[in-house]
Amino acid sequence: MFSWLEKNPFFFTVAFLFVFSIAGLVEILPDFMKSSRPIEGLRPYTVLETAGRQVYINNGCYNCHSQLIRPFQAETDRYGAYSLSGEYAYDRPFLWGSKRTGPDLQRVGDSRTTDWHENHMWEPTSVVPDSIMPAYHHLFKKDADFDTAYAEAYTQKVVFGVPYDTPGGVPLGNIEEAKKAYMEEAGQIVENMKNQKIKDAFQKGEVKEIVALIAYLNSLGQSRIGK
Ligand code: HEC
């Protein structure tokens, strides 16, 4: 029936592009729908969490961890509710990952605590005896990068319209206000940590990368959707 088409390169190309574009539209169009907009109550990342997210990216955590829970029972039993596209509305870039050497982390904030992460990042086998995850001592030494994180949050606000400074949202303000909020939030994390060096450094106004990373890990899950 379509053999005439196969013999006619021009119409074949047109038909091919038409069919091909349907596949593209099916993937792209839903992203413009309301249901893929931020899910209700989703808040942007704070500056401290953004700094932690940068630590996560810089250290390549996504090479071993996904942040995407598929709608299969084996996954939802283990990791919690499956992922919705609207949950990633403020994730630039998204960190879905493509390999799970370790578990999915999209809802890790619902099950792990600050001191658990502290022990685990310092020495994974201290809390998970068979762990093959590397230890991350350097995160306890290096300072988190406030300036870059603030610049990123500010860019998200101005360029992408991420709702910072809206009622019920995350205040960003000017750089001094943002720094103050950053230190306060870091203080709450440090309070729940045991490492004395981290506490001493914080007294001197230093926020180590581990503090920002833990803030980020804690934000993964219900706390960012106001539940
Ligand atoms: C070489 C692969 C690898 C890399 C890189 C890696 N991890 Fe892991 N991670 C694992 C494995 C394997 C586990 C499971 C064993 C365990 O809990 O330690 C794990 C477990 C975890 C858990 C516990 C999750 C849970 O709910 O039990 C967290 C949190 C975590 N990793 C965070 C990170 C962060 C943050 C980074 C980057 C700084 C990172 N991982 C880098 C392999 C990796």
C-alpha cells in the first residue's frame, strides 16, 4: 500500500518527519501542561541547599545514585511514592541519574537524619557495614561556596522566574539577608552534628561543605512540598 511512498524520496522524507515529530511531541507537549508545573506546595531550594546541591554535583554523587522513583511496586515499597514531573520544576539541571550503584535518593530526607548522614559520609561502613560507598572526608574540610550558590538562586529567580521572595516561598532578598538566612540554617544543621571541628569552624563563621550537603539531602522528600 505504501510502496509508492518508499519509491519517492521527497514524500518519504516528509512522511518520516511527520511520524517522527509525533513521537517528539508526545514527549515534549506534556511538559507544557499544568500537571507538570510545580506540584502544589513545592518550594525552591534555599541558598544552603543549593550550595549542597552543587557539592552533590561536583562530587559526582549522581554517578551512583538516581533521583527518580519509577511507578513499580518494588520501587515504591523501598523508596516511597513514585516521582512526578512537577517535583523537578526547580531542578536545573535535574539529577535523575542513570545508574544505581547505591539506592535512589529522591526521598532520602524522609528516612535519614542529619547525624546519620554525618556518620555515613565520614565513614559509610560505620552505619552500613557492607557499604561500598566511598568516604568523603574532604567535605568536612572544604568550605561551602555561598557566593556561587547565591548567584545560582538569584539567576533561577531572575531568569527562570523561580518563586523566591513570594509569600510562603523561600526568601532570598539581597546578599546580606541571604547570607544571614544561610548562616541560621547552617547553624541548625551544625547543632545536630557531633563533629567538634565542624562546630568550631562554624563558630568562626565557616560553613563546611558537609553542612550544605546534609541540608540538601534533608530537603529531598516531603519537607520541600510542605508536608
Ligand atoms: C561509587 C558509588 C557511590 C558514590 C560515588 C556515592 N555513593 Fe552514596 N551510596 C553508594 C552505595 C553502594 C550505597 C549503599 C550502601 C550505603 O548505604 O552506604 C550508598 C548509600 C548512600 C546513602 C544512603 C541512602 C539510604 O537511604 O540508605 C546516601 C544518603 C548516599 N549514599 C549519599 C551519597 C552522596 C551525597 C554522594 C556524593 C557525595 C554519594 N552518595 C556518592 C554508592 C555511592
